[in-house]
Amino acid sequence: MDYYTENLAEFGSRERSMAAELLSQPLPDGFCDDGVRVAFNKNSGFVFLVNDDYQCAMMNGDTLEIFHNTPHDGIEGFLSDLIAENEPGDLHREDAEYLIQCAENEGLELTGEWLACAG
């Protein structure tokens, strides 16, 4: 069974409503606007935006944010959560560098060990 779809005919009314909310929001800083489309994971129930660079944007509360997937270990989450839940020294170097770069791109102010590593 294919759990991923961009076909709106496969969206239920709940998912179409979620898609409308996504489309009414400005794209997050750092989210490329090439080939933006709505997608639905039928397994998780999540509706999100995806683009030609395979970035994903989802609602985090009332805000549309990039949902990250780190390049080495594939840790997933919103940037603020990933920074709060991890220390750079506990992550693979590539993942820590990726999160620092994302914080700079998205205007997230770093503190503590994260700030020291960014400097």
C-alpha cells in the first residue's frame, strides 16, 4: 500500500481542510518555493507541503515551519525542538552543522553550547 499521496482525490474532508490552512500561510524562511505541492501521509495522517528540494513544511501550532530531517542520523522534527532536545556534542558533526546552518537560515537565535559551536 502506498502511504504517500499528492492526489487530492485521496484526501478526505479533514485533510482538505488541513491543506487549505497550509496554503493560507506564508512559506517559512529557508523553504524553497520551487515545485511546492500539498502531500498527505495516509499512515500518519499528516498533511504537509513538499517542494522540489524535498523540504517539508508542516503546521507547528499556528505557524507553518520546516520539518527537518538531519543528514546523517535522520533525526526528525521542528528546528526549535531539535535544538532544545539535543546538544551539539551529542550529535554527529554533520547533523550539528546542519542544525546550526538551519538556525542561521531561519533566524533562530542560538544559546549555550549551540552558540559556542556556531561561533
